[in-house]
Amino acid sequence: MTEHKPALRVGMIGYAFMGAAHSQAWRTAPHFFDLPLAPEMAVVCGRNAAGVAEAAARLGWASSSTSWRSVLEDDTIDLVDVCTPGDTHAEIAIAALEAGKHVLCEKPLANSVAEAEAMTAAAEKAAAHGVRAMVGFTYRRVPAIALARKLVADGRLGEVRHVRAQYLQDWLVDADAPLSWRLDKAKAGSGALGDIGAHVVDLTQHILGETIHEVSGQLETFVKERPVAESSSGLSGQAGTERGPVTVDDAAVFLARFGGGALGVFEATRFATGRKNAIRIEVNGSKGSIAFDFEDMNVLHFHDATIDDLEGGFRRIVVTEAGHPWVSAWWPPGHGLGYEHGFTHQVVDLVTALADGTQPEPSFADGLQVQRVLAAVETSSDTRSWQEVPA
Ligand code: SOE
């Protein structure tokens, strides 16, 4: 007999790169995990009627719409998944929460601290009625990252002194790569800083269980003008003949001080020639170190400084055992997971929290705190000074 599970009817706004990644997760999660609710991919929404209808068929949504407001007005929709560029996050997410829908919102939470504050206030108000909001920092749900966090929490690294974090991509090295929305401040809020720097800010704080209190940074836009995109898909696009200004940073570097006293060195760039999606994090503590690189995402390197030096050194832990978080639902040890699994695990944890009536993490408040770090880095770069991150 098949167990009857309450439905969770989802409406997704946006259907490009992130929309495809989220669709994969909604489609796959119920087939690999025993979820407490049954997600239904009810409707996908976008501005172009033909484009969104095609996306619905391709990505597995039951219907399509060109009006996100009509998705919010639909009483049968339980959750709104926001996969649009950052300039629309606040408006859609706040309206969805006010309409009593749970919200999953892509990162960074918003384009400004003010928007993130309004979203967090709306999420806190909605939580009083059991309506939940979560921001999509998916890399938290890579099993090797979960292991890194556990090792720190269990005290295996001792007192943490150093954090080295890089998010390296190279899709803008070509000076004629077109101006897509990610290069437009009005749409994206910032460039490498918010798009990928936000991930390493969130990840390092998640691993340490501490927040960043102070930063000193520099932003740079290496290529100031590019051909306007006639069309774009994911990170690539079709360049037109007209040229326009790049209004965001191509790269961001910053120093940070964590609440517990650790020093951080951060780098986020779209100009690391040859690096496609390298998220490199190393943490050094008094009793040991961990090192992670997303380009080898099933592995965590761990050095335990408490064992005899003669047998010491970094150990390569393959994080694919059934006992590692989420892994038992997938493949036998050593068979490995990929980029998309983080999105699937995000859906699993979100659905579980909704069924339990608990706050899914990361919350909008967590997203706001990351936004404050990003804003402090921008101000630091503009003023060439250290900036405190407001608590
Ligand atoms: C583009 O830089 C991007 O797609 C980010 O927006 C995503 O958050 C990251 O997962 C991959 O790179």
C-alpha cells in the first residue's frame, strides 16, 4: 500500500540556470529520499509565454504562467521558489510571504541591505503563522562541507586561526563576452562579490559557526565595457554590435576578522583563467586543518595535528560513505555526487523542516547577515578603510 503524503504544491518564478537547477531538485528529491510531504511541480512562471511554456515541458512543471502575482493569488500553491535575478527577490518574496506561501529564495538574498532587512522582517512576521522562508546557499549541503563543519564543531581543529576562501571562475576572461544581467548592478546588485563571494562568506561562517565582524576589501572591474547581450543562457550569451558599461565588480578581494578571532582572506573572481567553479576553503586551527575544493567536491582533506608528526599530514577523506549526510540515499561508497545534489539536498531539508514546523536554514536572517558583510566590503573598497559588519 502506498503511504499518502500531504502535497506541497510549488510555484517557481524564473526558469533559467537556477530555475533548471531547482527544477532538477524538485523532480528528483521525492524519488531518492523518503520525504514527509509530496512536492508537486505545479507552475513555473516567466515573462515570455512561449519560453516559459517550453521550460515547463522541458523541466517537468505541470503548467506555466507569465504572471507571478497570479501564482501568489492561487490558493492551491503552498511554496514559492524565487529563481529570478536579485532585483526582483524582495518584491516577490515579501508578497509571497504576505500571501501565506513558504518561500525558497536564491542567493544572494537581495541586492541591498535595505531589501534584505525588509525580507527578513516579512519572514519573521510570517513565521508567527507557521510560514517559512529559506535562502538558497546550496553549497552548505555538499557532504564534504557538512563534514568540515562537524569537525570544527567537534573541536577537532581546536582554536581556529586562519580561514582562506576563494571562489574562482573564468567566464569573463574574454573581453568580448557579452553583458548579461549578472554584469548589470541594477539587476544583480553587485558582481563577483554578491554572486560568488556571497557563497564563500556563507560557507566559511557556516563551517566555523561564527560570523565575520570586520572587513577590508578591494573591488575591481577589469573590463569596463562589453557588447550588449542579444540573448543569454546560463553564463554565456550572444553578443550584439552595441556596447555598454559593466556596472559591477569583476573581482573582489578582502580580509576579514571572525568573531572568534580567526583571520580570513577571501577572493571572488570571474577572471581566474582556467578555474571554472573552484570553491577553495582552508581552515587552520591549533589542533588541525581542513581543506576543500569544489572541483573535487567529494573529498575533504583533514590534517589532525594531535597525532604523531611522523604519521601526520593531510588525509584525503572521500566523503561518500552511507554515514555521511544525505549520501545513503544515493550511490554506494566512492560513486560520488555532483553540483546538482546540493540543490536536491536543499529541497530535502526544506521539505523536512516544513513538515516538522521548524525554521529551515539558512534563514532570511542568515541571508541578511551575509548581505551586511557584502555591503561592508563594498564600503571598505569605496572608502579604502576597514569596516565593521553591523550585528
Ligand atoms: C554564476 O557565477 C553561478 O551560477 C552562481 O550564480 C551560482 O550561485 C553558483 O552556484 C555557480 O555560479
